[in-house]
Amino acid sequence: MMTRSLIRLAAPCWLCAGLVAWSACSSNPLPPPAEHTDEIDFYQASGITQPELAGFLDGLEERENVRDYPMYILLQNDAGDYLADSRVIVRWDTGESRLMVGSSAVIQLLLDKQKLPGLRLIVPRGFTHLTQRTIPLGTAYVPEGTLDTAGLDYRICFDGSISSDLNRGLQRIKALGQSPDDEQVRQQLRRKSTAVALSEPPTEELTPAEIYRRRVDSVVVIGTLFGDGGFTVASGVILNPGGVVATAYHVIDKPPPVVARGVLTRDGTMYPVREILAADKPGDVALLKIDASGLTAAPLSHGDPEGSPVTVISHPASNFFSLTQGWISRYWALTSYGGLSSRMSVTADFADGASGGPIFNSRGAVTGLVSATEAFGDQMVRRSGPPADVIRRLLRPATGEPSGLRSP
């Protein structure tokens, strides 16, 4: 989501897991552990041998072209307390990483073959009981637990798992070279229209709960992986079952080098972005294509008047598939990048990571997309995005499409 102060998008996966790296790797001689710490031999504590772990990474590289793998670790003391809000040093023969464990108590260690020789952890005194939940080897492996959701009429999101799936999917897309490069994306962003078949928007009034139930599967997570390994989270919505996704222009238009762009659907399937079908920079809209079929698509509204209720489903700050509600407060004209476009202001809340997410009307049709926030001092925040008519201007009728679906 854009703001006037250019606020950055959502934090990387390791931050969502409660982990912050506070020192880079070093090849200098490493100091001995402090007196108030314990040193854990990773292989002894986990029950994994170094050859076994190397073999696991070899197999991962052969099957998926991925050369590193996130391992989630938990540490406990004799009393059963989990280590949290503390520091841990991960060392190997040629370097180290200094990590801050957050309130989640989860340590995410990104493994590669260079880190395997002499792998060990320097931990606060007493926190020597190690379990790990991602690599199915060793006596310390404990599969992720399950929650008892029997009889519940809702679905619980595991945000850390979704972020990890997005990161791993982007790494795979990069390894396989499945995304268009920066030059191709720049060329494709100049396309002004594309042919897409749309269904007529429904007329039945829905409650927010019904809108969420019927439309959440059309909401997607859009990830961008940069050359330095960082990635961002944004939102989008499927408009056609054949893999046409609408999002904000600024979600796609990122400074190079971008090494992968991908779309994660709610069922956990990751798709590379194959091309940009059409885009409107002043309007802040882009239409993407992924290789998919049979997706759950949301209808597109013909427009809704001021005062109409709206429902947003998006991923603010990586709180995936969050619903907020409000009203359309007004429509207004904006001059942006040398062009004149229209905007819709809404009172529904959103934040970084929600960019490109759908704004649904009371019948569950997309009436706009999340684009930006702007604070007026300490008095109020304007939340806005392109309305449905800006999206429709990028669309040409597909072959056999009813004439009533033609764009203005």
C-alpha cells in the first residue's frame, strides 16, 4: 500500500516468525561462549547427523531446485519454559549469525550446506532442550501441533506458515526462472487493455459474513522477491477462473532487481506471475496472468454510490485474509504520473500488505481495490483506491462475452 511518506510493505517471513538477525556472518576468529550461556552441539541435541542433513538438502535441491531451507527451532529449560525475547548465537566453522528470538519463541534458521560443519547454538544458561518442526529427521523433530477446530464455523490462519510458504514459493520461482525479468515487466506494464470474460455482478444483498464465506477464496497473496533475498507481501483478487488477477500497479512496479513474482491462493498453491496483461499507472491498477484454471473468481461491480457499505478482505501487516468494513465516503479526481484518474475513498481500515486487495460492495462484487492511505495531521486518515470503472477501462470483451459487459 502506498502512502505519502512511502511506507515500506510487509516485513519478511523471518520477522513474522518472531526473529530478527542483529549481526551478519563473520569469518573472523570467534570468541568463546560467555559464562552465563550454554553451547549446544546441534547434531547431538537434534539427533540428526551432518551427513543426514546434507543428504536432505541434496534431495531438496534435486527435487525443487532450492538450495536452502528454513528450520524452525524451539528451546526449553528443565522447567519447560520456552526461550523468548532473548538472544541466540548460531555458529558454524566459518561464521555465525546473532539472532533475537521474539515473543513467538520460534527461531528460524535458514540452512545451507556452508553452515553444516560445526553447527552449534550459544543460548542462555539452561535452555538446552531443542525441538525442531520442519525437517522430518532426528529425535528432536516434533511435527507442528494441530488445533481442535471441531464444530467451529471459521478457519484459523497460521500467518507464519503462510509467510513461509510464500517465501519458499518465491525462492522456487527464482530457481526455475519462471518470472518475467524486470525489462519484460516494464514493457508489459505499458499494455493498456486486455480481453477478459467477466460474469455479471450479483444482485442479492449479503451480510459481511456471507461476503467473506463466498469471496475469500478469490483473494490472493502476491509476493515479490528481491535480489537481496528480502520479499514483500501484498494482496490481489481473481477476476477470471482462468488465472486473471487484479492488484495495484505499485505492487508490481518495484525497483530492480526483482528476481521473482508469485501469487499464493488460499489453498496454499503457489503460481508464478507469467505476464502483465494490462496496467494503468495513474489509476494504480494492474492485471496479472497466472497459469491456472478453475479458480474461484469474484464478479466486478459496475459502480456503487456514496454511502454504500463496503467490505475489504486483504493481508494488512501479514495478518492474512483479514476482513474490515466501512462505507464509500466519496469519489474524487487525482492527477498522478501525468495522468488524471478517479479514486474512491472508503472508511474500511487497511494497512501495508493490503495493497491491491478487493473492496467488495454489499453484493460481494469488487467495487474497488486498496491503494493508499494519507494522514491529515493527527485528525483522520483517508483510505482510498481505484474504483471499479478504472479496472473496467482495462478490459475488452472476450470472444462471446455479452455486450452488457463491455467496458466504457
